[in-house]
Amino acid sequence: MYWRMLLLALLLSSPALAQERYWQIDIKGAIGPGISDYLVTELNQAQSEQPALVLLTMDTPGGLYSATRDIISAMLESSVPVVVYVSPGGARAASAGTYILYASHVAAMAPGTHLGAATPVQISPPGSTERPRDRADEEREGDQPAPDGGAMERKTLNDAVAYIKSLAQLRGRNADWAEQAVREAATLTASEALEQGVIELVAVDIPELLQALDGREIRLHDQPYTFATTGLLAEQRQPDWRQRFIIIITNPNIAYLLMLVGMYGILLEFYSPGFGVAGVTGAICLLLALLALQMLPVSTAGLALLLLGLALMVGEALSPSFGILGGGGLVAFAIGSVLLFDTPDQAFRVAWPFVAAFTLFSLTLVLVVVRLIVKQRRAAPVSGTAAMVGEQGIALTPIAPTGTVLVQGERWQAHSRQPIAPNQAIVVLAVEDLTLNVAPLEETQS
């Protein structure tokens, strides 16, 4: 029995059986720094552990250009075949997803999915599918050539076209349609993509996809590779705590929230010092926000407007200006929030409802809470020796010039410039150490 168990353990740990599995990585949502870090790490680790293949299921509206290029670079360097599968039904591989699909060793889609619209959004207005005009078009129509901004747009467009065409040529896919996807924001359904040679397979689910992959030959680093997917076991890969943390804080809404909580925490600690809870919480949130913002395309002008708006609203709370500072601060805060992230991709911008809610909340917090704090700071003290000034009491002994008085139910040593008889009413004029300077109550009232 012992030898059988030992033999089974040796067989399970053998390299031959170690490859009888594939890694499945599910990506849903916009491609950002967190997703990029996760995928690049997994692809690099796959080269050392050598699974049979890496299956990337994808449903994305697009993402950041820098994050997409990092993912594609890791895919091109991978010694393990990467299969990208757009699923489930209704999913899409738009914009950045199209580039990633073209970079895969095998591209597959589920019925009811689509891809395309890979035009760099920086060079065309939202919803526009018109091809950017080149200088030949302008000269034929008698227009003046575009200024430097137009030249930069054409440069960006041509770079994107060359990039996706190079991926198409590397993987043997339809390069002409790839150019249309960039220049004209063309899109295709799964069946159309298969007919035009954009993808290799259409599969209803993963088991059908694995069955279609079995025996299929590809080129892997200029070497022939044949898939053997019969009997493969799925290993679902998940991001670790660090990658999950980065994915969460690089969400523009979360980064925006952390930044505001950090600012408010430090502001409240400054105006109402206490145990330091607000200050410590604010400092931690602000540092986390700075970590997230350095990974995201932040607009300096948007950040400056946001800070200006907050400063103006604080100014309104400290010195009311009949709404001039508060109104201007509200407008600057809202505009800065909208322009905070320098990308037209809606997946990496603060949501409009979030901006509206936090703008109103910020105005309320600054105008009400900060004003209450300032009012509290300016109010007369209600405890301690300073609060005893003006309090009335009774002389317990003759005071000439010193004696004992009863104030607030406590005995105090007292000093008076005028003689005071026992049981005579007195009033406290000042407090010096543990001695009260008092005077007869009748004289102070007269």
C-alpha cells in the first residue's frame, strides 16, 4: 500500500502530468494599470510553470493605451500559447480589446459577441466614425492643411494603424480590416469576424473551444506547435491581494474618493485638533490616492481646479462673501472633478452622478461643518480656570486683602484690593495660578 501511494505521488508530480492543465484568466471591465499588472505577472509566471495554454476570457469596452501595450508585449514574449476568447454572449472586445485579440496566438469568440471600434479616442469626438482627413483630402477640397494639432492626430492614427497591422501580419490575420477598425471604427460580429479571417474560432463555450483547439497547429516563436487539449484540467487564476488592491484603488471613482477623504480629513484635523483620527485617516487616504493617481492619466489642470474649488469653498466658510467664493468654488470643484483624468475613455473618468453627489456634499460639508468648527473655536471657554472669570461666589472669611471664597461649590484662596466681609457676595475678576482676584459684587454691578 505504501509503495502504491509513493508511486501515485511521483506520477502526479512528474513534469508530463504537470502540463496537463491550462490556466484560465477572466478579464471583465476596462483595461487599466491593475489589470495590466495582473496579466503581465501571470504571463511571466506561466513561462516558468509551463501550463498547456493560457486561456484569457475577455469582455472589455477598452482601456488605457499604455496598459494595453504592456499586456501585448508580455503576450508576444510568452513561450506559452495565449488563447483569447471573447465570452460570454453579449461580451465585446472593443478598442483595446481588439488589439489584445489580434496579439493572441488563437482568437476565438462566442456567438453574440462583437469586436472593433479601435480608433484612438483622442483623435475623434465621441461617437464619430468619420475617417480623419489627410492632406490629400484637404488639398482636393481646397481647404488649408491642418495645423500642428491635425498633424499630431494623423501621427497618432498612423501609429495605431501600423501597430495593429503588425500584429495582424504576425498572426496571419486580416490586416485590411484591422486598419478599418482603427481608421473608421469598424466593428464585426463573431460570425463576420470568422468569415473575414479576423479570428480563428467561434465556440459556444469553453469545452467546445478546447475541442476545436485539439490538434490545431500554430507558430510559437517561429516554431511549430500543436495543441493537445483533450483531458486538460482548468486552473482558475485569481489576482493576489496586492493586484486586487491596485485594481481597486486605480478605479477612477475610488481614487477620487480617496483623494477627497484625505483632503477633508487633514482639513478637519487642522481646524479641530484632537486625538488625530481625522488627520491620520486623511493622511493614509491621501497617500493611497497619490499612489493611484500616479498610475492614471491625471490632468494637472483638472487637479488644480479641484483644489482651487475646495480652497474657495473653505474661504466662504471662514469669511462669508454672500456666496461669491462658495459659488465659484462649487463651479471650479465640479469642472476639476470632470477633467481630473486626462482621457476621453469613459471607463477611466469619474462618473457624472459621483461628481454631482460629491460636489453637493463638499459644499454642504465646507459651508456647514467648517463654519461650526470655526464658531466653536471662537466661542468662550466653558471649562477650566479661564471659564471662572465672571463667576459669582460667597466670601467664607474676611478678605483683607486675602481670604477664602466659595465659587462653583469649591473653596479658593482669594485676593481683593478692597476689604470684603464674610458671607458677602463676590465676583471673580481674574485667575492667577490657584488664587482668585475678586471684588465685591455690589461694586461691579454699580
